[in-house]
Amino acid sequence: MFDYQAAFETAVEQVKGEGRYRVFADLKRVRGQFPKAIRRRADGSEQDVVVWCSNDYLGMGQHPVVLDAMKDEVDAAGAGAGGTRNISGTTRSAVDLEAELASWHRKEAALLFTSGYVANEATLTTLQRILPGLIIFSDSLNHASMIAGIRNGGCERHIFAHNDLEHLEALLAAAPADAPKLIAFESVYSMDGDIADLAGTIALAKKYGAMTYLDEVHAVGLYGPTGAGVAERDGLLDGIDIVECTLGKAIGVMGGYIAADAVIIDAVRSWASGFIFTTSLPPALTAGALASVRHLKAHPELRDAHQERAATLKARFVAAGIPVMESVSHIVPVFVGDPVHTKMISDMLLEQHGIYVQPINYPTVPKGTERLRFTPSPNHTDAMMDDLVQAMDALWTHCNVARLPAVA
């Protein structure tokens, strides 16, 4: 008889042996005090911590305008959505949110999903059913959800070197001129903090008759005059055919969406299993997201403060000899290069200094490029940065980790 238990134990031990076993921190966020939280240790004791790795980039998950909207919606509409939209109908706040999102990205329509992962996986899979013979050109560092959607569709696909437009053009030029084509890429790549050349990519798409599919999950809310993302910042919203984003990062709630021409949204809505057969987002979430988007559109000072905090932390790390990887965005990655050392530093920061930052190891990043990934928010104070830099400086010496020059 097959030993199922042993197989699962072996799988876990393999991860542990590679130094990349993940332990979830038991954290309780405290309303109104972000980025502070309370950690519950294994022995039941509690510890005050400062969170340095949240994707709630602007603290909107704690903002009164969002919390009030969610509480009001629970009182008005109850807890759950009741099922899929095809069966149970659509809550009013979901309809209003889709209209707001479409307007934000200057598109005709938008479609909500239960997460950014599902939005990518479902949409990219479905496009291959709608467009027979589709060839997809995908950046080598695209998110796992994009990779899953592309693979699940089974179409011809080509991977171009990260942000390498010469390689992309060579692949496009070699493809049949009359074949439908899609270029799938991200704006901000969240592990390295670099930003794609949107203008160059759009130009190639037009030259070779390809559609553009842009993942803006780490940019929406954070870039552009109203926060619609890098495409808005660069004045290129009209050059993107399909934009995919999340409600779970800068917007501070949960969910994902795409925005595009109405006929594209209608087709995906009608064909995507990941939309059709999934219970829709609860009304409190859509109401909270709607309030958050409206607030972000009207408050560019949040984005200004966010960029200042990220730039300040990078400069503080560099001054202390901490190897910050090259990043032109709000992401602050610090190179370690070894999974065991990365986890050791992360554990010591948490246990000894009350600083929470998760180690980023394989398969999230390639082996040998393990790092700590910091995401400072407007709520991180100078005093918090003082504590962080002092702790990092001490641990870099204690753990004998290489210092500057920074690794790109």
C-alpha cells in the first residue's frame, strides 16, 4: 500500500532542507495603528511589532473612509453575496465599483474577480479560447498567476528576457503576421522593484499587430495623477488593451479586476470559468474598495508621501552599507543571496527587535538571489526607520553578510 503520509512528510522536509520553509507570523493588526501589530508567539505570549512587508502600501486597509463604508454596507446589505453573479445577481456596490474602475483606467468596462491571481489566471486562459491560434509573448519575470493562465490555455507561447524589447521584437518578427498575438507584462515587478518600458512595448504591439495585457497590481493606487498606475503616469492608458489589477494591495481590501473595451469584458464574463463558477465578492468588500478608490483618486499627497518614504529608506540603507538592490519604484529589496541567512536575519529581526519582514526565497525569486523585501508606507515614521536601520546594521555584522556595493 502506498505510504501517503511519508510522501507528504518528504515534500515538507525537502523544503526545510533547502532552507526555504515558511512559517506564518501570527499577527493581529490594530485598527488605526498601522504599521504596528501584535504578534502571538508559539508559547502564547504577545509581542508588539512593526510590519515592514505589507502590500497594503498606503494603509488603506485601516483608513476610516474604507472601514465606515464596509460597516455601513454590512448593515445595509448583510454579509455574503449569496453565490455567483449569474445565479444570485449583482450587488449594487459591485456595479458601482466596476464603473469606477473602468473610468479610472479610461476603459469602457471592468470585471471583478475574487483575487488578482484569479483575474490573471482566468482571463489569460479564456483569451486563448476566444482567440484561436493566439500566440502569447510573456515577460520572463511575470507573476505565477500569469504563467498559470498562459499555460492552462495551451496556446503557443514565447518567453522574452525580462524587460528586453530587442528580444521581444525578434520573437514578434518571427511569428506569423496574420496570427493573433498578445504581449503579457507587468508595470512594477514587485521582487526587484523595476518598471517596464510601457511606451516601447506598446510601440512593438502596434508594429506587429499584437494586443497588450498589463498587470498593474503593484502600481494601481500608487502611480499617476489619480493613482491609475504607471500607464496613467506615462500617459499611455489608451495604449493598453487589457489592464489587470488587484483590490488587495494599495486599495487595501480584497479582490481583482480587469478593465478593457466593453466587448472584451463581455466576452471574458461569458466564457471565463474562474468568473462564472465563483461566488462573488461580499458587498462589504466591494463597498470598501469603492470608497478606497474614490479616496485615492482625490488624494495624490498619499502617493507623494509613499515615494518619499521609499526613497528615504533606500538612502538610509545605502548610508549604512546595506546592499539595496537597484529599484526605481517603491519596492526596497535588500540582497542576501542565501536562503538560510535570509531566514536567520528575518527571524532575528522579529524575535530580537520586533521588526517583521518576510524572507523572500525560491521559488518566488531565483536561487542565489534571496532577499528581504521592504515596503515602507506613509505611516512608517523616521523613528521606525532609525530602529530598522540600526537593527539591520547590527545583524549584517553579526551574520557576516556582504555589504555594499549593492547587488543589482
